[in-house]
Amino acid sequence: MAELMDRNEFRLALENAIKGKSANKAPFSVAWASGKLSRAHLARWAENHYHYVGPFADYLGYLYARFPDHLTEAKDFLLANMYEEEIGGDRHTDLLIRFAEACGTTRERVVDPDNMSPTTRGLQGWCYTVAMREDPIVAVAALVVGLESQVPSIYRKQTPTLREQYKFTDEEVEFFDLHIVSDEIHGERGYQIVLEHANTPELQQRCLKICEIGAQMRLLYTTALYYDYVADELPLEELDLVAA
């Protein structure tokens, strides 16, 4: 039977649950970071990504409603995260649509759910299910640690290429710059909530498992983008997947 881990041991275990399953390893991400995608490929990414991250405040809203009242600081974090997504400056989805339009697609195509792949629907549905049904601490582990905390490492590899090779302007890539900073803060706060409140061996193990699943879900989603939109034009052998 598993024993209760101390904070340092548990933190390392959470990081290891994600390690090796980062979306950076997906062929779509590798092609993006190496500048081998077209703007049309990036447009398809934006059309899908909108339906994954667009409802993020909704996921957190369902979770907020179920969070125990005495965990005030954790609830405040969820509320602040929702505020940043929707009204704390530029709406994040508007920044994503701005990038999408720079790639050659339209707002109408981006918001149309018929333009997302089945795998994207699966990831979106999983996020809703976790937010509505899982233990709140386990849900934070899934949505914030397993998914959101990955974002800075992914975008740090992709954003320089957007500027240097694809020649997007600073305004067009603001979505990425913003999330490199904000999601690093959010991810760390999510870690601290899980480390503090997953206070039984059973709860720790559930958090570890769902972090692993969350990382797998994002990796599968990103991998599907390659096979759905890129594979016919860019074979795997032209990508250096080992170095990713």
C-alpha cells in the first residue's frame, strides 16, 4: 500500500508523471519548432486549439462551484484564473483568433465546432468531465498541473520560430507571449494547491494518475493534429523526433 509522501517527494512524483509525455514530443510540435509547418497547418492548429482552451474558464467555473468553501485561497486562484482568461485585459480567445487570422483562416472558421478534429473533441470532453466529476484537488492536478503547467515549455520552443522564420509580428503572437508568463504562474500555483491539500496516500496517488492521463491527453491531441493535417505533406522521417 502506498505511503503518504512528503512535499518534496510528491512534487518530484508529479513532475515525473508528466515527464516523457510532454506535447513537445508530438510530431506536430517538432515540425512547428523546426519551422517545417505552413501557415495553413498553423491555422488548423488554431481552429482546434480554440475548442480546447476556449472553454478553459468554463472548466474552472464548474470546478470553482464544487470547491470546498474553506479552501478560500484555492478558490480565489480559480476565480483569478477565470478573470484573466476572460476579462482581465484582452480576452485570451481573441488573441488566439488574431493569430489564426494572421495564419489565413477566419474567426468564423475558428469558432465553428465542425472544424475541430475528433481527438480535440475528446480532449475538450475529458476536461469538462474532470471539472464536473473529479474530486476538486484531483481536478486541479489534472487541469492545472497536468495540462496548464506544460504550456510555457511548449511555447518557448515554438514562439521564436513564429517570429524568426514565419515572420509573425509581436501583436500576432501575443497569445503565446502571454501564456508563457501567465501559465508558469498558474502552473506553480496549481502545484502548491495539490501539494498542500492532497493529504492522504489515496489522494496523492489519484493526483499522480490523473496528471499522467492529462499529459497523455494533450500529447494525443497534438499528435492527432499531425496525422489529420500534416502527414500527407511532411513524412515522419523528415522530422528529428529523437531530439525533441
